Amino acid sequence: MFGLKEVFRLLITMIHLMTSLGLSIDNIEVDGYHQEVYTIRADLRSSEMKQALSFDEMYGFEKVSDMSGPGELGVNGMFYNDIGKPAGLLVMDGDLVKIQSIGTPLFIVYKDGRAELKMPELKAYIVHEGISYPTYELNEGMTNTLLAVFTSWYGYHNRRRYNHHNFWIEDNQVVKIKVGEGSDIIPETYRNPLEGDFMLAYESLRFDLDIRVGDRVEYVVESNIDLDQVSQAFQTGGWLIDKSQIIAKDFEGYVGSTTSLQPRTAIGIREDGKIIIKVVDGRNPGVSEGVTGYQLAKLFLDEGCVQAAFLDGGASSTMVYDGVVLNKPSLGEEKPVAHSLFFYRNVMK
């Protein structure tokens, strides 16, 4: 049971969240079913959005509440695989972290505060002595026939056991080469390959690549997105709304079937630029049943969103403030996830 002080603190907290980050908690009916809907309406002119990876690394699982910081209002974010690697393209704090697309819209926040959902197109190359070599593996590990690129977002080392070639590149210049077995340390300063600091590795290429210490080596990306202007970006689970029209499908590769009533989390953008995030509880008969993809899209359309897309949902659907869970996850407790989104008020704006 909450004491009087705890109740008063919770009340003050809720007032703060409602006024600064537009939090609302609504009990509504959707097509005859009871629903509990938690909504964030964030204006990036007066608030900030950040992302978090589990334990600040590429792999693993952690509760959203444990990823959150003081005064942060957050939700679960991207989809991920069975070892906790986020699925799709990822930019964090301006650093290009992953480039492999999963064929879904990318949620982008630009450095000037604008936001949009856009289908990404990217091709990446290693350029050495005027020759471009395609590379698909940025912080993905590596196969034995491709060039792999690593930064410290991947972790402390490159997790290689087998014989391989490894190149440390700083300011686009090779400073060290190693050929042999065992994992290699990734310097903490290697954060963004587009800035010229990264590790390049391969096991057995199908072409000749004679790189020596002192050579100039660049990581180059061709894209329909101006990556230099991107602050945050992550890939979603599929469209709900585009150009103010509902385009939700009955099935999405990462979401699965969207026609059943399920807990859902999604993100949208209004015409005025505000970010809308909704967490709908589910699998709780008579209290909150959950929604279909179409019903979820309709909730965002009613908010005035011109674009919206799925985030991870189901048992992952979680909203927290200051490390405290606000909603009722369907498992009865938080499910650890790989990636989360957080908002906090920026008093300097």
C-alpha cells in the first residue's frame, strides 16, 4: 500500500508529466472492447529523445526501467533477435551504429528537431586507393567472405576466434595491422565510421585487398538520407499511417499477424512535429484487451498523426517513468528487451 507521501509524490509526478511531456492515461472502448492506453505527446522543441541499448552494448536484454535515468519517461523500442541484437538500421547520438535494413520505415530525428518516418536506402563501401568495396556488416559480426566494420558500439572487442586480418583505422589512415587468431580490442574512441575511426576485418576475401600501415581507407555511405544531419534513427516494425492515410497490413514480418487483439506499442508524428507514442495494454480481459493493427492506426489518426509505425509490442509493451513501470505488462512484470526510447524535458530550450 502507498502511504500519503508516496501518493502525493505520484500525483506531483503525474502533473509534471502531463504538462511537460503530454502524458495521458486513458480508459476507453475500441470497437466494444475495454482498453487502457498510455500516450506520450513530446514536443522536441522543449524536450529531448534518446535511445538506450541493453547494458549499452549491441547484444543482450535489460528491463526498460533499468535502462531509464532520473526524470526520463520511456518505452520499449526496436525489434531484436534471440540474442538481443536490434533489428535494422540504427543511429544513436549522431553515430551510425548499424546499416542493415529490414525493409521497414526508419524513424528519424534530425539535429534541427524535425522528425519523419522514411523508407531507408543505403549502400556502404570501403574505399582504398580509389577502389570501392561493398560492405554490409557494420557491427554485425562478420562472415568469412565479406569486409566487416566495427566500432565500440559493438562492444569491447570484435569477438573473433578464428584466423583473420584486422586493421585499426584512425582519421581514415591505417595505424595498425594484425593477422592471427583471437579477438581484438576496439578503442572506445571508435564511435562513428563516417568520422574516419573504425576497425576493419575479414577472414578470407574473394578478391585481393592489399592494405598497409599508412594507407588511406574510408568508410563511405550512399543514402537517400542525409546522415550528417541525423541525431537519432531506428527501424520500426512496419507502417500504420503515411500521408494521413491508414496503410496498416494484416501481417508484418517482425510484428506477425496484426489482426488479433494484442498489447501494442507504436510511434507517430503529427503535422505540427510532435512525437506521439502509445502503449496499449492487452491480454487482460475486461480491463484492457489489446488492439489490432488497424485499431492502433486509428488511434494515431485520431491524434492527428500524418505518419505512424509499429514498435515492438506484445509482452514487451512497457512504459516507465523514473524507473517505475506505469502500465501493466501482459506477463505481470517487465520483459527484458534490447532497445528503449526515452524522453525528458530540456529546461535549456
